[in-house]
Amino acid sequence: MSPMSTLSLPPDFTDPLAHLRRLHQQIRDQLQQLAQVADRLAASGGADLDRQQMSACYQFFSRDAQQHEADEREDIFPQLARQSLKLADQIHRLRQQHDALDHQWQAVALMLAKPSAIEDADQFRDQCREFADRYRQHLDAEEEGPLLLAEHIFSRAELQKIGRRMAERRGLRPPL
């Protein structure tokens, strides 16, 4: 990963929608890293265990991605769902996708947490690829739908409140 990676940017909650977009890019970066680790492991027949990168992926998806999901679930989605029935239906589908991704993540997380327990490197690779593909599709659906509309729907006061809640969720000082 390059030094200019979005992972090195400090969180900025003064514009919570921009923060969500940066998180989406961080998720994409980590999905790429996860796929590369899984591909190398499978190509080596299980011999190439990049424990450091596996740990980084595990930490990211167990902490940062979970906080991101909470941002959407608790602050973004409820407000958007109240706007229209069509948007409420889109939000419902995105929540279902969150649940499915969480379920998939649990299977991948077990292996990332204890890489030496991976018995079938090809199966691990396939699970990681499926998780990454589904997650990317989910991010695209969010960005092309509700999050795009949120830019036009939320007032400045609503965005400030969302930004404060996002900072508090991470134990950080909320923006002024």
C-alpha cells in the first residue's frame, strides 16, 4: 500500500458524508489487500502466510468497517428511510446486505484470526474473493443511491449532528 493511502488520513467528521466516502475507499483498499493475501496463500499451497497483512485486514474489518456500518445503520439510514417509500426500500435492501456481509465476514474473520488453522487455502481464497466481490457491489449500491441522495437531503445541522455521533462512536472529540 502506498504512503498516500487513504488509511493514513486522519478522520474528519466535519463532513460526515465525505468521511463515509473515504471509508468506502479504505474498505476497497483492504478488500484488495485481503484478496492478494488469499491469492498468494492459495498459489503457495498454504505456505505463504502473510500474518502481518492478515492481521491488518482482520483489525480493519473488525473495527473500522464495523464502526462504518454503525454510522450508516444508526445515523444515515434511518434519516434517509423516512424520506420516501422508495428510499426506505433501498435502505431495507442495504441493511439486508449488511447482515449478509457480517455473516460472511465471520467466516473469513475466523481464518484471519488464526491463519495457521487454514486447512484449505483454495477455499479461503474463494471465501475472500466472494466476500470482496459482494462488499464492492454493496459499496457501489450505497454510493449510487442513498449516499448520493444524502448530499441533497441532509441539512447542515443534521450533518453536524451525524459527524458528532460518528466521532463519539470512535471515542474521539466531536468536531465543533
